[in-house]
Amino acid sequence: MPRFDNQTVLVTGGTGGQGSSHVRAFHAEGANVVIGGIDAQRGAALADELGTRARFVRLDVTDESSWSAAVRTAENAFGALNALVNNAGVQNPPATIEYTDQATWSRILDVNLTGTFLGIKVAAPALRRAGGGAIVNIASTMGLGGTAHYAPYVASKWAVRGLTRTAALELGRDHIRVNTIHPGVIATPFIHEPAAGATTAIAEFYSPEPFAIPRLGEPGDVTRLLLFLTSSGRVVHHGIGVRHRRWAPPRPRPSGRGRMSTPDPARRRPRS
Ligand SMILES: NC(=O)c1ccc[n+]([C@@H]2O[C@H](COP(=O)([O-])OP(=O)(O)OC[C@H]3O[C@@H](n4cnc5c(N)ncnc54)[C@H](O)[C@@H]3O)[C@@H](O)[C@H]2O)c1
């Protein structure tokens, strides 16, 4: 594991789910952690548990002034900000585009996209003052393709990808690396609790069976990738999106109606 001694990392949505896994791991590897979030009770409890190298700040990612306060907390408490993890995110209640109201669309875009934009905007000067650093934006495999019933979420995560690549071009010369991670389905409240306005949770209708690795992802799977991308080793990863898991085609069944056959390489048409 890379070490983060004397480094300060701000994690948004750091009070639970994947965010608290990231916070704990950075802290265990020597970092000072600033836990940004809207759940003050859980955030304060986590900071208390971790001790002097941790602070909780109330950070609503859609509010630029609370971003300024969070970055100020990092610099005042620990001297510098070295990495930002834009992890906070919300999903929409499942609905086709025709049945998605504009308020839902705007809310999802506000948190997932505008929140990430504001984070980059406000943190970049601090990272520059620190002599460089890393930003990792948590997108989704839904930011790589279409998913019926999730238009606001899908659009927001696609946009985070474009924003990341643009930020990478703008900040690279200041030694600030900017990357995305695209997690698959991860076992957190995100899938076990219904989204605001929904009655069923994703986990109730989701099966990991078609995945190459047929199990739910764990927050730690994403955390390990995150530590790699934020570590200031010699390897430079910049402006890339790392996909966490991908769909595997259904396994061919040996016989029966509707069976899928394994493609015969000899019959494949050459690519033009
Ligand atoms: N769990 C999955 O299957 C999955 C898959 C792909 C991507 N993701 C992404 O991973 C990230 C973390 O999600 P998670 O799985 O830990 O879900 P989660 O619901 O447990 O965590 C989301 C966090 O974001 C916080 N948050 C929501 N609105 C906020 C706001 N306005 N300001 C600050 N914080 C706010 C919540 O309080 C919560 O702590 C999200 O960006 C999500 O889109 C999750």
C-alpha cells in the first residue's frame, strides 16, 4: 500500500458507504483526513474515532461557500491539501425519461456534476499551493454506457468523465493529476436503500450473476484503486478513467432452445 504520511486528503460524502472506507484507508496509511459530508452526526463520530489526524466539515457539495470552508479547514488544520476525492453522489428513482420530472433531473445533476465541478474549482488553487496533488472523481460504469431508467444519473456520470478530462488538461502542468474511477455495483446504502422518491432498492432487483466476477463489489475494492491513483509515486496516471468491473457475456449453455453458441473465430467477419 502507498503511504500518505504528511499528506492531507479531503473526501466528500466521507461519512458512510464507500466514502468512509476511503477515509479509513487514507488515515491508516498515514494521511490527515478531512471528512466532508452532510451527515454531521456520523461525520463527527468518525472524526472522533480516528483522532487528531481527522476533521469533519459540513460540506454540501452543491454549495460553493461550504467548499471554501472545507478547503480552509484542511489548510488551517494540517498546513496543506494534497488530494481531493469527489465521492459524494446520489441516484435518481428509476423512471424512463418521459416520466422523469425536471426537479429530479436538476437535483441529480446538481450533486453529481455541479458538486464535482465546484470541488475541482475550489480545491485546485489549494493543490497548486501544495506544489501539486491529485483529484479523483468517482463516476460509475453507468458513465460509460446507457442504462434504461437512470437518465439523470447516467448523464451526470458521463459528464463527470468529460469534466475530468478537461480538468486533467488544465491542471497537469501544475502537477495536479485528475482521474475518474468507474465503480460497478458496490454493496453500500446506495444499493441497499431506496433512492429519494423510490420505493425499492437496487439490490432488490439486481443480480451479480452476469458479471465476470459474480459478486457485489465491496467498498474496499474501490478504495485500493483510489489509493493507487492518489499516491504520489513515480507512475503518472492522468486524465484516465479506470473501470472497476465490466459485464461478461452470458455463459453459453450446452443445449436447449435459445441457447447461445460460442462464436466460431473462423466465421467471424474481418473488420473493415
Ligand atoms: N454503490 C454503487 O453501486 C455505486 C456504483 C457506481 C458508482 N457509485 C458512486 O460512488 C459514490 C459513493 O457512493 P456510495 O456507494 O458510497 O453510496 P452512499 O449512498 O452510501 O454514499 C453517498 C454519499 O454522498 C453523500 N451526499 C449526498 N448528497 C450530498 C451532498 N449534497 N453533499 C455532500 N455529500 C452528499 C451522502 O450523504 C453519502 O454519504 C457516489 O458518487 C456514487 O454515485 C456507487
